[in-house]
Amino acid sequence: ILNVEQSPQSLHVQEGDSTNFTCSFPSSNFYALHWYRWETAKSPEALFVMTLNGDEKKKGRISATLNTKEGYSYLYIKGSQPEDSATYLCAPDVSGTYKYIFGTGTRLKVLA
Amino acid sequence: SQTIHQWPATLVQPVGSPLSLECTVEGTSNPNLYWYRQAAGRGLQLLFYSVGIGQISSEVPQNLSASRPQDRQFILSSKKLLLSDSGFYLCALKRNTEAFFGQGTRLTVV
């Protein structure tokens, strides 16, 4: 069973705060991990694709780290802005299956 | 580059009516194709995926079915819609580690 969990489920922060959330995925047969920013009823926007243990990627104020041995990834947002409000999804690529399943998502609300 | 065409963008259908949502792909061949649904207040749930013509894997037993009559065409269907089928439906293709998404269909069953 491919189980992908994200925490917290939702998060409210003040503008300017930094925040982070977690994606947990099966560490066996790991191939890659994707992070997306998603607004309801729209297409997900790709943020990062990460493959190597210890990998760290950055895009503006958003960064992510990856631990493939223990099966987790963190997404960090520095100095949150109201426009960062969205749901953040992760999705692992696992060898041996063509399933592509999203995590449960973290819904972020940044208050002005 | 790959593009996905998904239509219609919005749809209002009565309970008990049939459904057909179409997703077509350009710019690639033999893609893996996926149908997802977002129900109210929930995340994106995988409904079906296909790795080739006529090959469909179903993830969640439900009132829906999928077909892949051509390499670049993926169809989501229902014979009789239920109120619980309302939601946002999203088609996606995957090539290696890259995923591409359609614009989605917002379905309201009334």
C-alpha cells in the first residue's frame, strides 16, 4: 500500500512568519518526490522534484529538503505572504508501480 | 512539449444522467495517464490510471469507469451520476519524473 501523509493538515500563520510542513512516504523503492502548490479547482503548480537523499532545493522563499532513508521531506516557507495561501501537496515516485498518489496536503492560510 | 486538453471546464448534470469527460494529450506518445477527483473539502484522490491503450487500473470502487481507446485519449464515464459524484476532476500525464495536468472539470450533480 502506497501511503503518503502530510502534516499538519492545516496551518494559519501571520504574514512574515516562517513555516514548515512535512511529507512522509514509503522509503522502500523510492525514486523521486514532487512538491506542488495547489489552489482548489485548479491544476497543481510544480515546485520541486527531488531525488537524492540530503537534497535541498530552493525557489525564492520556498525550500525543501529530502531524507530518503527515513522517508520524509520538509517544505519551508520563509517570510510567508498572503499569496502563499494554498494547499501544498507532495507525491512520491516509487519504482515498481505506476501509481502516482498525492499526499493528504497541508492547507496554508497566511493572514495579512 | 506535452499539453493536456481536458473538457468541459464546468458541467452541471442531473442525478441519473450519464457522464463522459475527455482528456487528450499532445506532444508525447505512450504516456501514463491519470484521473483524479477532489471532492468538497478533500485532497486529490486517484481514481484511475492507465499505462497503455485498453489498460485501466482502478483505485477506488465507485460509480465511475475509465477507458483508453487511443494512446493519447483517456475518458472518464458514468452511466448514472450520483450526487456524491460532484467534485473537481483532473486529468494528468506522467513521463518519467515529470507530471503535467489538465485544467480540470468542475462537475456539479443536481
